[in-house]
Amino acid sequence: MGQTLTEKILDEHLVEGDLETGEEIGIEIDQVLTQDTTGTFVWLQFEALGLDEVQTEIAAQYCDHQTYQFDFKNTDDHRFLRSAAGTYGAYFSRPGNGICHNVHKENFAAPGKTLLGSDSHTPTPGGLGQLAIGAGGIDISVAMGGGAYYIEMPEVVEVRLEGELGEWATAKDVILHLLQELTVKGGVGKVLEYTGPGVETLSVPERTTITNMGTELGATSSIFPTDERTRDWLARLDREDEHVDLRPDDDAEYADRIEVDLSEIEPLIATPSMPDNVVPVREVAGTDVDQVIIGSCTNGAYEDVLPAAKMLEGRSTDKTTEMIVAPGSKQASEMLAREGWTAEMMAAGVNFSEATCGACIGIGHVPASDSVSLRTFNRNFEGRSGIEDDNVYLCSPEVATAAAIAGEIVDPRDLADDRGDLEDPGFEMGDKYGPGMGREDPDLIAPDEAVDDDLIKGPNIGDVPLKDPLDADLAGPALLKMGDNITTDHIIPATQDILMYRSNIPKLSEFTLSRVDESFAQRALESDGGFLVAGENYGQGSSREHAALCPMYLGVHGVLAQSFARIHKANLFNFGLLPLTIDAEDYERIDEGDDVEIVDDVAAGVRSGQEEFTVRVNGEWELTGALDASERERRILANGGKLSHVKKQHESGSDAAPADD
Ligand code: MIC
Ligand code: SF4
């Protein structure tokens, strides 16, 4: 039987296990990336593990999420990250140089290589045949130290693309279409592999918009084969020698197949407040728009801003609508500036931001109360923009720009008909990108140019808390009952007031689940243990391990949920929290405040491979909580989390320093 492209790359990197769906496999990691808000813990844990040098081919530390440095705490984090990159041997991308996924794509992403990143949109370079996966920070620390990354072998699903995109339809509409079809849970446990004649009609930047937002489907990763368009892209970066021909075998077998006819795709938009609330733009046409932002790791590239610039040439934005462009990388900004497009857009009423994540997580450009914001981003979870009850829509740069011109949501096809002189700007690549621009990049410091050789920790950079091994008896109240699709933005929001404490767990913990219940953190601390109860897809969204670390710090024992998002579940194991799956009926029956007691000896059960645990509620009735965990995850859980687990192994004289087994 032939292999899928995913299987081929995994096979080449396999260090443990078999490529059987659902089985745990260990893979070698070639490249890692981390960013400023997850990175401090990546390095603090790297240090705590006693590791002293990066072992992967490439390790890159980006400073992208909080580049405005509103508070010295952010600037201290950035200085610490530069010192850690220099000390341990990673590339360092300075604040303002751009979003990790964009800068990585421009400089390092390479077909056939594996990439692990402490950011959920790490799968972005799947668009050029790289197998890229998002994970929690400590998984990055271990991989960076040369340890394998362990994952359940995903199902590989074929997404077959036929036809070609029509006028005004874009790659963003393709992924919005898939979200409409599959929902935010539709990709869980899967790698989406794109095939078919439609592939060659899409350029690499269009492909990376699709792979980037595969994360919103919950997918482990998304990947395209490579072809002449990949070679062309790498050539523009002066990295043509990194091109490798990669495609699945003709007789590859997929777990499932989804067909998309690109010629039927029309302009789509995700309405508030979930990326899968997708409708045709025409369905919400006429809605007044107060703010439009073009940017983010999904649609912040040069080729994403260029159509907006062309549409605005000789026009201006509506007086009621503010338009902001936040390019995904400084390279993109520089290219637009050198070609005169920045000036064109400014003259049209656009406000230019530095290259940053910023507004995507509510840092700057927070929408006005009771207003509508159209963004080319990937997430519109409620409150993520920095104000509760926000109305954030997600769309392509073309749809966003049409709204900025009209002052209301409008299908660009209708705007073009109406105005008579507006043409589809089409998709155009830049001549030369990133390294291809042929000059030294002062914003990307290579390991051999490092300016530090020791860690610099400001007063806000704390220690990594450790948890005791799992107890035999676990009991406590159901501290909070939540619904479906609770995001990591609910658990630990990323807005400015909170983000600056990412390196200070005691302080950060005070904000745990505050978006759901302001009294939660205090109640959890006072209760000396307890459980969280949730519906489906608990912990979707970000890779931030703080969403497990902070509940752990507050003494939470575990989570009873109907299902879990992949990265968050791994983070729960990594911080010694018990993730038990419960059924819908029991979920309905259990209430906040109920007394929860696990009847079995939890520590022994976890170690011995017990799959079902009896949970007694109020001493009156019982439910079954299922533990779906590999042997390795069980050992990590029983030892109180990955850091304690690996430390314990070192103490017991276990050999390979970074390995977690
Ligand atoms: C996000 O888009 O939610 C983030 C902010 O990039 C996160 C990372 C973080 O929380 O630091 C992600 O996607 O993993
Ligand atoms: Fe940054 Fe937003 Fe992309 Fe996350 S989704 S990496 S916050 S631009």
C-alpha cells in the first residue's frame, strides 16, 4: 500500500512506534519555533531541565505578540528571550520584525522537514510541504534539547481540490468554506492533506493561508504537496536549493476524502463569535462596519496587503470606517513601502501598524463598544479583541477592503458592479522576499551573532512551579461548569493587562477563567482542590500551556469534559492534571458546587493503565470518567507533570538528558 505525504514525512522522522492511526508515535524534530508569550516558559523549562544547548537544526525565537511593550514586563520578557536565544543557540527575531509564522516561512520553513512550535498556528508552512505541528511550551523545550515529540498518529484525510478560484474568491474563502462544512471540531485528530488538480492553481502564500487556518478546524496539521510553485516561492527567497519534490504515492490510502470545487467558492465571512459561523458575504451585506483590519499570520503577507492597496488606489475609506493594516512581517512592510503602496494606502485613509499580532489578541485597536469589526484574522472568539460582547467578523482582504470603501459589509462582486470601475485585484507575488532581498537582516540575529551569553531575568520573571506526584485520593468540588468549545482565551486571556504576566504564574493565575467567572481563581485557591466541568472541545484554540499551568497552580485536580482539544489535553498531562471524558447525560446531571470524589486509587489506576474511573457525585450517584492516555502520558501524569517527570528520570540516572521517557 502506498503512503500519504504525511506518512512519508513521519516515516522519515519516526523514532518510536508504528504509523497506525491512534497509536502513539515519537518523531524527530528538525526545527522549532517559539514566540514571546509562550517562549519565556519554553526557556525557563529548558533551563530547569538542565539542558545547555539547542540540538535541532533550527530553533527560532520570535517576538511578535506584544511588541508595543506597554509595560517594562513585556520588554523584560523580550530581553530575557534574546539572552536565552543567545545563551542556548537559537535565532532571535527582534520585536517588530514580524509574526513568527510569517518570518519563519520567509527564512526557514523547508519542505519535508518537521517543525514543532509553541503556537497553535505553527502548521502554516504546511503550504510548502513542511510537516508542522503546534504544541505546549515544555514539549518545545524537550524537542529543542534533542528529545522526540510524541503524538497520537492522526488520521490522514484527503482534501481534494478541483477547478480554479473565480473572480473575487480567495484562499481565505476556501478555508472558511471548510470551516462551514466541518466546524471547529471537524479536524480534531486529523492531518488534512491537500491533493488534486486545484492545488497547482494556488501559490504558496495562498496555500499557507489555508494551512494556517486548519488550526481553527482543530486539525493536528495541514499539508500541501510541493511542485513548481513551491520551487518558485523558494527561488524568490534565494533558497531554491531547499526545494524537494514531495507528493503522496498514487495508491495512498486516506481515512476520508473531502472534495472542494474551487470554482464554486464565493466570498464568505465568519460572523461573531466563532470561526465556523460562516455565511456568504451577501447574507450579511448592509451591516455597518466601524473598523477593518488587514493583518495576522493568516492574511498579513505582502500578497495579502497588495490586493487591498490596489483596491484603494485612487479611492478612500468611508468616513465612518477606520482601516488599519498590520503587516505580518517587517519584510512585507518594507516591500510595500519600497513599492509605494504604503503611501497609496495612507493617502486612502489607512492607518499603518508595525508588524505584530497585536489586535488579534486585543492588544491595540480594540473595537469601540457595540461596534462591528471586520478582520482578516483567524479567530473571533468572544472578547478576544479586547472588549466583551464584541462583533468580530473574519474575511479575506478583498472583502475587508470592500467594507472599508463602502462603510458596510458588501460582497466585492456587488461593489464592483455598483462602482463600475473596481476590478478584482487578483493575486500577485512579490519579486524577492526575505533573504532574497539580498541584504543583511539586522532584525534576525543568528546564533553565531548572539549578543548575550547569559540569561537576563527582570523582576517579573518567576520560577517554574512544580507539582507533587498524583495522589491516590482526589476529591473536591466541581468549581466551575462550562459549556462547549471553551477556548484557551476563556481560560487565560491574552489581552494586554493579563499577557504581561505570562512569566509570573502566581500573578497570572489570578486571571484564570475570569472571563467565565471572576470569582473562580479565589474560589479555587480557597477550596484546596477541585475539578472543572466542561462540554465538548474543551481548551480549543491556543497552544498556551498557561491554560493548564495556572489551574494546576490554583490546585485544580482535573477536568471532566465531554471532549478535549488536542494541544490542551497534552498540556493537561504535562502539568499533571487529570483529563477525564464523561458522557453527555452525566455532563447534564453534574452541577457546579457538587462534591466530586474519584472512588478509585487514582495514582495506582493511572500508572496501571486503568481506562475508567468511578466518580462519585455528592456521595449520591456515580459516573464514569474515561482516561484516554498513552503509557508515556500516564507516567507524566502520575509524576506530577512533564517537568517533574523528566527531572525524576535524571535523578534516577536515566540516560539521554532531554528525553521524556
Ligand atoms: C493565539 O492566536 O491565540 C496565540 C496568542 O497566538 C496563541 C499563543 C499564545 O497564547 O501565546 C496560540 O495560538 O497558540
Ligand atoms: Fe498572532 Fe493572531 Fe496568529 Fe496567534 S493567530 S500567532 S495572535 S496573528
